[in-house]
Amino acid sequence: MYQGIRYTLLLIVLALLQSLVFNQVQISVYFNPLIYVAFVMLLPMRTQPIIVLMCGLLVGVLMDVTMGLAGVNTIASLLTAYLRPLMLRLVMGRDNAVEGGIPAPMQVGVGKFISYASVFTLVQSVVFFALEAMTLRYAHLIAIKVVLNTAVTVALVMAVAAFFAPKNYNNSFLD
Amino acid sequence: MGAIFIILESLSIHFYANSSAYTQAKLLTVSNAMVGWINSTFSSVGRYFHLDTENHLLVNRIAELENTLEAYRAVVDEYELHHKLDTSELKFRHTPARVINNTVSHQQNFITIDRGFGDGVRDGMAVLTPDGCMFGYVVSCSERYAVCMSMLNTEFRASGRPTHSGEFGSISWDGKDRRYVTLSEIPKYTPIQVGDTIVSTAYSFYFPEGVRIGTVEHIANTDNSPSSTIRVKLSADFMTTDKVVLVENRDAEIIMDLEESVK
């Protein structure tokens, strides 16, 4: 119950940050961080894959409606949600992934978290920016966007994770 | 698990593949109907930072219009001696609106304004900046809000020509730089130079003739093509514009019906 409320609040905060802050910051056509990926990324590691997939669907549809992108966020979020268990096993190791807890920097280590967040965001960004462009004519432009926004998003997700699961947070409580 | 993923992903891809800029505008219209007031509140705060520039622009525009009006008044006075002037007969109707959401960082950018069909806004109305530059056109309306296709949308199309020539080409955005659009398919023999002004043509369904689009920045000619590709620096500033003017072509429906009847 407590866990559900925390993640519902996280989803609301991330949706508001994405639509009211990051979608409004018009620095450049290259700048478009996808902070909402933190919702699926920070789900407890032992969460059932089907729940993760449904969370991906939820955040994807929500973002598609607020950004006016017909399916782009949903396609990308479903894919990252589906691949998340594999990413966790590859980066965190099979034992850690099965043990559970939130995959946040203070809980799994900054290095492992950056690797996990980078792979996760990279997959999301490649699909998102390729589909958003609707053409591969400007592949170099898409590549620049993917690299730049993956870096910015990972930094932002680190900040969100630090608030959401601080150092003294009882990780096992969530399982 | 894999099967559920494939089903959900296939449905999403199907929806995406069958979508267009209009689908996206419809989605934004739904979103605005639900949370339009949030965007409206935030844009009200942001607007205070542009008041100085905006006032300067408006004062200049008013002065320009006063001069034009003065010239017309003389003609109208003369005309009214014989006829009663009726503004409801004018071909174009202008409505002011506030921009409550405007993106420039996507490939398909849209503008949300605080006027909907309850205020007389209709799909297809032209959206211009207060100083009369091309900005976009309305693609979807709710009761209180409307979503417009920005010129900074890779699906945006309009026709443009140099002010001094009748030769025209197609205006589009390549998604790279928010300050420039491309004027393509303009015949090579068209006399055109860097710095020339590009305006809308009379063939546009959305825009009145002569609406300023921008100025020529660069002209590219290739030997094996009969036409030139011109880089046009936009006159409208998409970063700071927060007020727009909607222009309705009152004859649009009649023209469309007529064209449909001969197809």
C-alpha cells in the first residue's frame, strides 16, 4: 500500500516535471530529456515483469497524450519495460537482481546505477527520437539527440533517485 | 509475458503507423481539455518576462496600422457618402489569441492557444504573429482551446514566393534549426537574391496572400535540377511569441465546396 502511494506520487511528479518543465524548456531542437523513464527504471528489482510492463504502458500512454505523440512514448516505454529484467541481470548481476530493492545509486552503487540508467535511457532515446523524426534521413541529427539526451536524462534520474531513495532509506522495506 | 509484450507493442506500432500530424493534434486537444488550465497558468507567469519586447512590437504595429487606417479613412469617407460600410462582408476575419503552449524542440511541434470553437475558431484558420508574420494554422479545436500546426513541424506545408515575383515554391521545415525553413521547387530562372522577402501566395488554403514568411539567407542550385532550394530565415520568433492573431478566410468553405463539386 505504502509502496503503491510512493510510486503513484513519483509518477505524478515525473509527469508534471516532464510536461511543465522539460517539454517547455526550449533551449534547442537537440535538448529534450526524457525524465519520465525514472518511473519504470526505479521500480523495485523484484517487481513482477508483467507489472513492470503495465507500468511502462501507463507512463507511455500518459506521456503520449501530454506530448501529443501518437504511440512514440508507448512503443519506447514498453520496450524498455520488457527489457528491464535483462538489463538488471546484466548490470547488477543475477544475484542482486533477484534479491530485490530499488535500483538506486545509494542502494546499488553509483557506478552500477549509471551503467543501468545509461543502457535503459539509451534504448528509450533511440526508439523515441528515431520514431519522432519519422525518417532516417537525418540519422546524424538523431544520433546527436540520443547521445545528448541520454547523458542529460541519466543526470536528472540520478537526482530523482537521490530524493526518492536516499542513503538511509530502508530498501528491504519495499520488497 | 513475451506474448503480452508483442501484442501491446504491435497495437502501439499500429496506432503510430496510422497516425498523422492531425492525430497528434487531436491527442493534444484531449490533453488540453483536461489540463489546459495548468498550461494557461504557467504561460501567464512566463508572459511577464516578455512584456517589454511585446509592448515595443505592438506600439510599432499600431503606428503602422494607424498610418494605413488613415489612408483608408479618406477612401471610406468618400465611399460612405454613397454606401453603408458593412464589415461582416469582409473576406478575412481577425481574432486575437494567447499562446499557452508552444514547443520548438520536437520534429512535430504544435502550438496551443486559449481560443476554441466557442470563440469562433475553426480548423484551417491561419495563425500569424501580432506583426503579421506566418506562424502556423489551426488543426484541431475544443470548446476553449485550439491546437495549431507550427511552421516548425516537419509536416507543415505552405506555398511561398519572393515579393517581386510570381514564381512560387513549397515552404517546409527540415527539423534542424528553429530559425530557418526551406523554400523548394522554385524555378532556377526566378530572379532572387539573398535578403529578398518571401511571402505567402494567393494559392494557399490557409493563409491570406502576402503574409510575410522570412528573408532569403542562402540559395542552393544544383546542375541537374531545374529548381533552386532556398534557405529562408523566419520572420516570426518562435521562442518569444506569446500572442497571435487568427485569420479566418470566410470564403474557404465556399471555395472547398466548389472545388469538391468539380472533382
